[in-house]
Amino acid sequence: MRIYSDIVYAAHLLRQGEVVAFPTETVYGLGADALNPNAVLKIFELKQRPKFDPLIVHLQNVNQMSDYAEFQEELVNTLAKHFLPGPLSLVCKKKPIIPDLVTSGLDTVAIRIPANDIAQLLLQEFGGPVAAPSANLFGKLSPTHFEHVFKNFGDRVFILKGPSSSVGIESTILDITTEPPTILRRGGISTEAIEAVLGKVQEDIVASSNPKSPGQLKHHYSPNTPLMVIENLNDLKTLPLPKRFGLLLPSPMEFKFLDDHQMVTRILSSTNDLQEMAKQFFSILHELDTLELPLVVAIKVPNIGIGRAINDRLERASSH
């Protein structure tokens, strides 16, 4: 079976200190042996990622976490029961075995258990922790399909091909070293879902030049095409729009102005489903980014549940 032979080869490359791209349920990751600083350095160089932006360590299961981090076992077991494997990264006190390069010198490490069969098989075959940010150039659109990865890196990286990401946006990052725990990045698990399990949590997602976790920089997730974010359709009337532009809608919307403009319209969900919006989000932005448009205007999605994570990415992608 070809996919298995590709997994064996990818694990071999990881053991040789090389970098490989692989699918997860959130986005495609760019992985290296987390215990090999020289291999991890290649991630930063390939992505052109600043070394002050820490990486996430991927493990096959929760039982492995104690080898690399210190944490409240009862708390992790509670979160694992509801969310793991899945799009949740847990920030814990790191053990010395994790190189400082992985954590950008922080004394904490973010750990994730991916809920993707190919990622799980790769981690099983490799047998160790894999440090992996998203498989894109730093600050650019996250990849949810292997073609997005190839567009960024070409043949410089072996790509373990799988289906499109089922969640479509990055993991939620939860710092469990604080009391109560603190969400550092909104993502595939909503704040509401976490609070239903743990009770009230804090949020610390403000833009920072010294991030505690990935996804906290002000300018991030950006297409090459200029992106503008608005609250609703009526805001279009106030904008000096080019004759041709892209329009990203959360769901089908009718309006009867701008008839003299050529709009390339894309819809995240025909049924106003937030999970579908998340799954389609980066994929549609990648598509719009290939159309040589002077501008893309995006309307915010409903700001509840996973919609808050989508809006967070829209705001950071448009910050320039």
C-alpha cells in the first residue's frame, strides 16, 4: 500500500534529521524530530520563521506527555477525555529534554495529539515527538491541502499526501500552567466547549511581539492579495472599491448595489454552518489568491463558537 510506504519513508527522513510535511485534521504540518535542534532549525529556515515564535510538539498519545512535560495529570485526563486526540494544544512546563529552540527559550512547551490517521501512523512509525508548525511560509495562508504545501516549498520538502484537512483551522492553544487555564490562540475547539468542561477560562490572544504560543502575532495567516475585513454588507457602500474585487461571504447573502462592479464571490457555507466555514476558510482564500485580484473583501462570520477563531484569523490576515 503506497501510503504506508510513504509513511515509512517520511519517518526515515525524520530520523535522518530532515523535514517532512504531513496532514493533520487542522492544517498540514511541517515536521522535524523535536529532540534534534539541527533538524528543528531547518523548519525555521524553510519557513523563514523568526526564532522567537515557538513550535508545537506532536505526540501519538497522552501517555507520552509525561516524558516531555510536567502537568496536572487530572486536568489533562479530563481534557483528553473530551478533546484528544483533536485540535487542542496544551501548554505545559517543559522538561529539559525538549530543546530551547523548539520553545523559543520559554520554559513551557505546547503539546498536541493530532486526530488524523496519517499523522498518527507517522508518529507511531517515527516513535518520538515531532515539532511541527503549519507547512507554509511564515505569516502566509495556512495549508489545508498538499497542493498548498507544494506551492510554498516545491520539491524542497517531502510531502506525505493525504485528504484535505477536516477541521481547516489551527488548534486551540490552552495554557494549563495558569489558574484558571488560559486560551492563547482560538482554534478548532471553541472557548465555549472548553468552558463546558473546565468552567471559566481566561483568554490572552492580544497581538504580541514576544508570543507565548504560535498565532499571537498581529500580522499572520495572510494571502498575497490585499484583504479587507468588514462587519456586514452595508459597509461595502462606504468603501472605495476597485471595479473588480473578491468578496468572501460567510453564507449566501442578497444585495442590489455595486451592479457596476465585477465581484468574484465565494461563500464559506451554503447552510450557515460554522464548522463548514472553518473547513473551507483557508482553501477558499488560497483559491482567491490565485485570481490576480487587486483586493478581497471578507465579511466576518458569526462571532460565536469556532466563528471567533475564524474572525481572529481574518483580523490578523488583514492587519497590514
